[in-house]
Amino acid sequence: MVRVEDSTLQSQNVVSSAQNSVDNVHNAVSRALSHPTEQTIQEAHNAIVQAERAVEQAKAHHNQPAVEQAEEELHNEKSRLQGLQ
């Protein structure tokens, strides 16, 4: 049986993971914008895919403001990367 504390902690970890993934996207997109090579652009795309999965997983647990913020930040980063293409 899952205790309430365990469930809450798991949800927080999933949300934290999503936010960390979005932070990684920000870093990857920033690198791609400052040094636009095929490799840095591909790394940014890979980070986006990973963050999209993490955000979707977080949404499955809770649709809380932190998840919505991560989703909005991810959208902004995707828009920034579009400037290279």
C-alpha cells in the first residue's frame, strides 16, 4: 500500500525531473544559439524530446502550476530554437 507521503514525494520528484529537463533544454538551446553547429542543434532537439516526455509524465501525476510553468518554459525554448531554422 502506498502511503500518502510516498505518493506526494513521488509526484514532487516527477515535477522536479520535468523542471530539470526543461532547464537542460534551456542550456542546450542557448549553446545552439551561440554556437550553431549541426551537433549543438541536434543536442537541443534531443533535450526537447526528453523534456516533452518528462513534462507529459508530470502532467499525468498532477496538473499543478509547476507543471504548467515547465510546459510554458519548454514552449518558449522551442520557439527560441526555431529562430535557427
